[in-house]
Amino acid sequence: MDEMDLKLLIEQPVWQQVLEIYTELIVQAGQERSEEDQGTRWTQRIAELDQIDGEELSSIHGQLIALGWLTFQLEDRNAGLMYRITTAGKKASEQAKKAVREQDQSAAA
């Protein structure tokens, strides 16, 4: 991830929020599976988010997919599209959180 992508993520806290929600959903999906059924975990698309309309949320999904931080697959006719945060998305999310903490500490000093 380059510095511009990190800056973009820091400047778009809603993007960070979406990545964190997918991280939590994937963890929950893993906890609901049996040991034999472990593997790549996918979850339903986030359909709504407080104070974000559906059109903006769709745009956020598109941006995160374009940056390689979120991926999707067509599961089947019933489940439809399933999503998961990528390894790059997890790394970007962690780096953004760390950078925000450092900025907050510098501002407080």
C-alpha cells in the first residue's frame, strides 16, 4: 500500500468503518463454523450503515474493491454476493488506525 492510499483511508473514516465491520463479520462467521468447515470465510454485504445512504455505501464498496481491500464472490442463487476483507485491507486498516493514534498523540502533546 502506498502513502496516498493510506492518506485516503485516514481521510475517509467511513471506509475504515466498513473495513472494520467486515473484519468483525468474518470473525463471527468463523466462530459459527465447525472445525471441519473452516477455511476462507465470506459474509453477506453490509446493506446499511448509520447516516450513510445506500448509494454512498455502494460507492464505498466499489472504492474498497478497486483498492484491493475488499473482495466478493457469487456464492449461489440464494446467498448472492458474499464479501470479505482482503489481507491488504486488513493491513491498510491496521496502518490507518496506527497513524490516527499517532496523530492524536502528537496533537495531545
